[in-house]
Amino acid sequence: MPDNPSADRILGHIVRRGKLPASLAHSAAKLSARLHLLRLFMSIDTYSICPCGSGKKIKFCKCKDSVHELDRVLKMIDGGQLVPALDRLSTILEEHPDAAWALAIRGRLFMDLREYTSLEENADRFRRLQPSNPLALTQSAAAALFRQDLSAATELMLEALTESGQTVDSFVLDVASLLAYALAGNGILLTSRVYATLALVSTGYEDSRMAANVLQQINGDPSVNQLAKAVPNLIPPPENADWVERYDEAALLLSNNKVALAQTKFESLQRSAPLQPAVLSGLLNCAIWRGDHATQTDMLVKLSQCEELSFDERARFLAMSQMASPDADGLAVDHLELSADVESIDEYQMAMIANPRFEELPADALESVKHESDVAPRSAFQILDSNVLGEGDKLTADNLPVALAAVFLFGRETDRSARLQIIGLPASKRAQVEELMNEVAPNLSWTQADEIGKLPLTMIATPQIGGIRPEHQSDLDSVVKELISKRVPETLSTTPVKMLGGVSLKDAASDESKSLLRAAMIRYIEGEDSLVARDEELINQLCEIGNVPKVERKKITGEELEEIPGSDLDRIDPSDLDPENLIYLIQRAQQISATSIGRRASKALLEADTESVDDGRFIGAKIIAYSFLMQRATESDEAVDYLDKAKVYAEEHKLSDASLLLAELGLRLRRQEIDLFQNTVQAIVQKHSDNPEVMGRLQQILAQLGLINPDGTPRQGPGMGPPSQEPAGGGLWTPDGESGGPAPASPAGGEASGGGKLWVPGMD
């Protein structure tokens, strides 16, 4: 919410509710700007709608005896006199207990001032006065949200939307946006998506930046499965079914956000038409709106059992059941935490420093495991599966060390003995890690934490590298790429998972009763851009290992392109698309982090004739293709090659190279080419000093890298050098460092990347 509330925003305004499209997969990309609304209450008109939210005109509302005070209160708020405004509202409520408008405004002030206890008390009084008032329900939803009761907040928000009818107060959409953020931060992604999209598509709502940001973060995060980036559509009923009319009534209620009423009708339909895909899809959408992730999972599993659907559709629904709930563990791996009390950590620290299977972690890693009231560990080490590379050792995929777990050494505290603590330990690696720990800390009694954690299989499949020397940086990209092509398919196919009944994909390959389960597992992995982008043959390898038919890419027309959900984009062949549709496909791939199809579309665009089409209208489009390929390259040498080609193309066709030069900055730092970095900065200044947008972006980048202050003044300190880097686990490198590979570190406060943590209420 804004830090400085104004009377306009506190009072709110009524907007037309946007009806949700059939598919929300990429609606955010196509929304037009909203019209500016003038303030509705410049003076008191007794025939205008009462600001209490009841929907009545002032003349016929119980607020009519006190609403003459409204202008005075709003002037106080506009003048920044928030505390006097609250005092005045309290006085009004003492004199006029039925002044619901005062409760409406006071609740918004409490929310903006972060007085959450007062907000809850105000909301309770408001609901007692007007139980069905959308603003009262929304205040209660906000109060539940700030006490972290997402279930209650979602139910109250649904009630508020139901009572709002076809017009929604902007305050309701403000809280819907906050709810979307909180849900996303708690892994309830489909529900987060519908509330963010509701706020985004509502006509006249001007404060949609928060909702747009939620969608942008979900869509752009490569670690979010593609199946979570679109809400499943309603499935149409059979044409000859005798319950079609009842289904249409329920679907209409759902499209108008009358979720409770729609659910009642769908449940009635289920009793007379059990296990019908159309009815189950309706119940699934109701569960999504209610934030009931357990029911979402249940409905998705039931849909996967409907034999009326195709085998691929059933596999997709079963795969979705593994991402609908943050508690899903069908494709998760147990990871343990072990600890052992010791007299002193000094001898163990020295032993680990001397052992080539242990690599000391930097100081900033120590703070990452510190709880609020705890003391940070004194030191920490990665436990490696092979020796740290020595001076002169050649780096190969066979000798590149990979981390098994991490051990933290805590000194003695007043009320606690010194201890060693192992975290991030996959259960399958316990024996190997304990054997290594016996070399440096023999005869210790290890205690396992009561709670066994879960890590997604797709996360542990990516090797976390360590133990390399600075001279290995030049070969690191190619070696990591080779390592990933070896390790990732092996880990994914040989790790036992609950979804397959406790066996691995490889072991289940010959079990015909698990054919749907195997297909669903591979379908889920297919949506993991952070894996597939690093090895585009991964899915075919897993299909072969798991005895599942390989995915066939099909050619499509431009008319079909917009109807294809993001989770299916990688299954198309873009070679027959014209330049305009290829540009759309690249931009959509960029938006939802669909790297593989983005690369294929970019290469198709580079081969296309853009000069003779539409009088050369698409000549500059090839810069888009080069930029995508450069940003999504898995090796920095490959990125440099695309950069050089893009520069030549821009010069030949007299196109601006500003975006290329800005992207080059991160690339040169990544390669530790400081002279070329400085040359790039100078080139930007020389060529584009008259472009304030480019120069502003340059200043922003340099400030993020810590080379200048945010105001543009030089930073006092040592000379420029590359930011410190820690080798990451074979991550996909991008020039702007927004993903998992080794990249320039950004200081705190820089731009949020796709994989950053989402803010949720209470975080501050």
C-alpha cells in the first residue's frame, strides 16, 4: 500500500469488475492502460452512492445524518493530518454509531498506517453493523491476511467479491492484490494468479502495479513450473448430456466470481454426474478461487482418472497435482539435518581446512543460517564428493567437485554447548557424508532433527559445484554444461520418488500399471525451465529411460499460436511462422521463461527474410532474436558470439545498439574483462549521451554493481574490479545475472530477479 495515503485513495472509487478470460496464461501481456478516474466525491450529493460501501444512495443510507463530516475528514487526510483525522472519525462514531462511512475510511487509514490490531477491531465493528458490506468483509480479509491466516483471508475476499456484484470498490482490489502476493509467497500459485489477474483486468482500477508485479514474478521465474503459469480452463460438457443447462448456470456464476454459489451447483452436479471432467474442472476452479490447495490437488488427481480425456491431458492434470499445493511431496526428496555437540570446534575446523573434501564457505554464507535470536556460526564448509582441485589440475566434468551437503560450526554459547550442524543432506547421501565426517570429526554422536525436510527432485538434480580455482573460470561454462548433461538425467531417473510408489523412473519403466505416473513425472519435469534450458535433450532422454513416447513437435499457424498454453509452447515447431508471429513467440517465451522455444523461435527469425516483408518493417526484429539468444546462452563464449553478430547487424542496418551495449556490461564483468567493460561504458556515453533513458539505465546498472552511488557520484573506495563471485551449481548464465549460474553479484536493494523471494505481509 502507498506510504502517503491521499483522500482519493482512502475514499476509493468504484470500478467495473473485469470478467476473466477463459485462459489466464498470458493475459497480462495484452492489457491496455486503464482510464484515469476523477475523484467521485468533490462535494456531497445526497443522490450519489454512499462511501460506506453498502451500495445505497446517501439519501437512503443510515449514514445520511453524519456524512456531512466527510469533506472535513478528507481535507485532513489530504493535508497529511492522519492522527487528527482518526481522532475526528472516532468522535463521529461516538456521536453516530451507525456511521459506516467513518468505519470504511478509518479501516483504510489503519491499514496504511500498519495498525493491524486496530484494523481488526474496526473490521469487527464494521461487520456487526453491516454484515454483507463488501468493504467490511474486505477489511476483515485484510486483518486475517496480516495475521497470516490465508484461508480466512481468501474466504472473506470471496464473500466481498460476491457481495460487490458487477462493480468493485478499489479498496477490494487493493486487498486482492495483497492477497495475491501473500499466496504466491506461500506457494499457492494458481490462487495467487486468479486474484492478481482479477485486479489487473478490472476496468478503471489504477493501482494495478502490485498485481502486475505478482504475475511478472510468477511468469518470469524459471524455477516456477510452466504448469503453474496458467489456470486450467473449464472443460465443456458433452453436448447430449441432460445436465448441460445446470452446468452453464454454474459456469456463469463462476465467471461472475459467485464462487460459493457456483460450487454448490457443481457439487449438486457431481452427485448426479460423478467423475465427469466438466464438473470436476468446475470444482477445481472453485477450489482455486478459495485457495483450498488440498482440494485442488484432489480434483486434479480425479481429472487424471477420467478416461474420456486423452492420455496426455490426464498426464498433464496428474503432473499439475504436484505443484498445486506447497505440501505436495510426490516428486520431493527427504533431506536431513544432523547435529553433534562438542567441547570445542577449533580442532574440527582445522581438520576440515586440511581435508581436500571440505571447502570453506565465505562469511556471508554464515548469516544465511542464523535465526533471529541465534548467534551466527563461526565457520562453514561444503562437503564435496571429490577433492578440491589443486594448482595445475585440469578441470573436467569427471573431476569437478559437487557439494553433498554443508556443515556449520557453532561456538559455545551461554546456554548451549558448541556444536557441528549438517544441513541440506539428502537422505540417500547420509552414509557417504557420515563417512567423510568421520575423517575430520571421529567418534561423534549425531542426532537427527525431528522434522524431515523435503526438497523438490528437480532442485537436487542440479549439481551444486565447488572446489574450483580462479584459473578454472575460463573453462567452467563448458565443463558445467557437460556435467549437467551427465548428472541431471541420471539423478532424475534413478532417485526413488513417492509418486511412483517409492521407486525410481528407471525401475518403474517396465511396469505397465505406472505408465500414466511415468508420463506425468516427465510432464512435470518438462515444465521446469531451469532444467530443460540447460539440456534440451533432457526430456527425450527421460522418455527413453522411462519407456514413455517421445514428444513430437508439431508445426502450427499464427492463428493457432495464441491458443496454445505456455506449458505446451515447447511442443511446437516454429519454422513455418512469419516474422510477426515469431516476434510474438519470442516475447511470450521471454515473459514466461520458456527458454527452449524462445531459442528455436529466435533462430527461425534470424533465418527469416525480414527485409522484403512489409517494406522492411521487421528489420529491427532480428536484434530481439540476437538479444534473446545472448541472454539465454549456457556459455559466455556463445553469448559473446551472438553479441558480436548483433552489433554487426545493427551497424549494417543503422539500428540503435543501446540495448546491446547495456547487456554487454554484465557479460564483460562475468568474463572478468575489465578493459572491455570500461570500453563498453565509454561507448554508451559517446553514442547515447543524448538519450536520458539509456543514460538512466546505465547509471542504474553501475549503481547496482557498486561502482557509483545511486545519485551518480563516484563511490569512494578501491579501484574497479569484478564483483566477488561464488561458483553456483551449474546454473543457466545470463548477462544480467538473473539466474542460477555464476554471475556478477548484485548488492542488496538492486532489481528483483525472477527467482527472488516474494514479499508477504508481516515480512517487514
